[in-house]
Amino acid sequence: MQLSSSLVLAVGLAVSLAATVSAGAHGVRHQVEQTRATVITLTYDDGTPLVGARFEAGPAGAAQATLSGQTDARGRAVVIADTPGPWQLRAFATDGHGARVEFDVSASAGADRAQAGLNGSGAATLPKWLGLVLIAAVFAALQQWLRTRTRRKKP
């Protein structure tokens, strides 16, 4: 059973058009928010950073910590507090050392500063019409190839 080249072209264009129209819903958007963080550097008495220590942080007096993590290569624990007031950090190193640090978070530290205009809409995407033109060109080339192939087979 042999399909005619115009049928292949028609079906291909229909599928391509449907795929292009639905592809518009697959864009990626993003929003960048900058917050102020509290960075607490933990070191041993000799100045060596407390690397890889587990830490927990939360509002002072809270029954459970709201944040947890590990110190980085410089012994830093980064806390992004969501509520102002007194906070507490507890750090635990694998060698048995530890620390308890109390600090205050001001009301402005919890406020987010949104960057306007950076939602990524269309910055790295091609217009839909260009996609349609490229798809049509591919199917035109396919149709031409099918025509030349059928001409060669005829005696």
C-alpha cells in the first residue's frame, strides 16, 4: 500500500500545526525574589571553619526548628528568616563540638524585594510563525524527496 505524497504532506502539516499551537502552553516563566539572609560563620577557637556541621534554626522559644542545613566550606550557616524577632541557631559537628547562637531578625529582613520585569516571557523563544515556517519547509522537502523517488522508480 503506497501513500500519495500530498496525503503525507497534508497529514504532516496538520500534526505540525496542532503540535505548534499546543506548544505555546509549555513556556517556562520565572520570578526572581531577593531576600536578606542572616549568615552566621562558625569556627573553632583556632579559626578553622566548622565545615559540614548540621544546624537547625528557628524563632527563639519555638518548640521545633523551622530551618535546617549544613555549614559550607567556610563554616557559614545561612538563615532566611520568615518572621522578625529573636532567633536561635544550634549547630552540631561530627566531632562533638557544637554551638548555640542567638540573633535578632529585623522586620525588614523578612521582606522580599521582587525584581520587576524578569519573568522570562519570550526572551529565548522563537515566534510561533517561525516554527510553522520551519515545519512547512521540512515537509516541502519531504514531499519533493518523495516525488523524485517515485519518478526514479517509473520505467
